[in-house]
Amino acid sequence: MTDFNPTPRTTLRRLPQRGTYEREVVNRILDEGLVCHVGFVHEGLPVVIPTAYARADDRLYLHGAKASRMMSVLRGGARVCVTVTLLDGLVLARSASHHSMNYRSVVIFGAVSAVEDPSEKTEALRRFTEHIIKGRWAEVRPPSKAELNGTTVLSLLLEEASAKVRTGPPLDDEEDYQLPVWAGVLRLKTVAGDLVADPRLQDGKEPPAYLRQYRRDL
């Protein structure tokens, strides 16, 4: 797949050296993230909703209950702005003004379309499940016909997107490097915690390996 071509909306003007239009970089960020924020206009006002997502090649899938406001508005082909951000560290400078964050982010623009084909819809839901917990789909009950009918799945073609990445130490003013203040990066990452079993779990049922070994930094 080819890289993205910058557009007036995706061209970075503030710190453009941090921007990239490489599809591989965008895909890696999307594949590691779990939550996106979907921005759209409803009744003349801006709305931003956090939600889960999944990527399949050059498409991003969103889903939700048919009755939800976001699905009701978007399934008619509305234009959206979708963002995903991974926070990698707090950048602590010697001056308050130069504190920052290390991050990887993606911004996507486009129009969504409703997925009507039952096979594609089921495949999209499989990808949602596998995006969150790889290996889970093979163990669980698949969606019933009623559940499929009650769910809206939206598809967004990845054709107008860019990524922005900050890495490295703080960038202080030259005269501030002599200040007796600790400076550097406090690294942050998403880590798996303890597994808490459902109280109604069958006796003796142990968690599968894909849960015991779960990690998010792909």
C-alpha cells in the first residue's frame, strides 16, 4: 500500500518535523491503540465520542448499538475526524514552558459508510474482538442474528491521514541547562493487571494463555 498524500487538513504546520505520512507508521499506531475519538457535527454542534475500533488493511471499523446517537448520525455517510493517541512519557524540562509529552498520534479524515453485508459485518466484529484480545474470537459465542441486527458497523477508508510523533528528552533554552533541576522523561506504558474472574465462572476454569501473557506494546 502506498503512503498517504498530505492534504490541507493533514499537513502539519506546527512542528512539521514530527509529522509523517508513512502508512506503516500510521498502521502501527492504530494497531497498538485501543480507543479512538470520533469527532462529528450533530445539529450544528461539534461532538467527540470515545469508542473502540479495529483496522482491516486500509479500512477502520467502528461499531455500536443502532439506537446510539453516534451510530444514528454517522450511518448516513457523515464526515468525521478520528484520532488515536498513545502516550509514551512525560517530558520534564528545567523550565515550566518546555514541559511536554512523548506520544504517537494519528488523525484521520473521511466519510463513513454503513456495513450492510452480514459476512463483512461479522468479520468486522471478529476484528474488533481480536484487536482487543488476540485469540478470543475462537473461544466465545459468535454474535446471534438478533445481535447483528441490533449493531451498526461503520467503515472508514484510510485515505486521508497523518501521524505525529514526539520522542526524546526535553528541549530547554540553552541558558537553562545549568539550572539545578532534574530533567528527563518519565516513561509511561499500558500494562496488564491482575485477572479478576467472573464470580459465576465455572469451577476449575483457568484463564487461557493469551490472557496470562497479554501485553499491549505490539
